[in-house]
Amino acid sequence: MKLINIAKKFRADEDGAVTVDWVVLTAAIVGLGIAVLTSVSGGTTSLADKISDELGSRFPTSSARWKS
């Protein structure tokens, strides 16, 4: 009888199901973050290059300032 009670208690325990839910939810959030990162990274790289070019054309470089 004792083994049957242990089996019933094990079957009724839901702690593992909650853990699986959290793992699936966390994986979905990480996947969404990676998807957003890959879709935005091209635009941010392009924007950073444009800003760098604009700042380079407006301000003289340090080597040009010290030439005689």
C-alpha cells in the first residue's frame, strides 16, 4: 500500500509542470529578444555610420589641427 500512495502523490505533484511553464516562457522571451536584435541591428549600424561620417565632416581631426 505504501508504494501506491507514493505513486499517487507523485502523479498529483505539479511542481515540475510549473518549472516547464517557466522554461518555455523564458525561452520565448529570449527568442523574441534575439529576433528584435537581429531585425534592428542593420539599421543601427547604418545610423551609426551616418553619424560618424557627419561628425567627421564637421570637426577637423586632431592630426589636421597640429600640422604646420
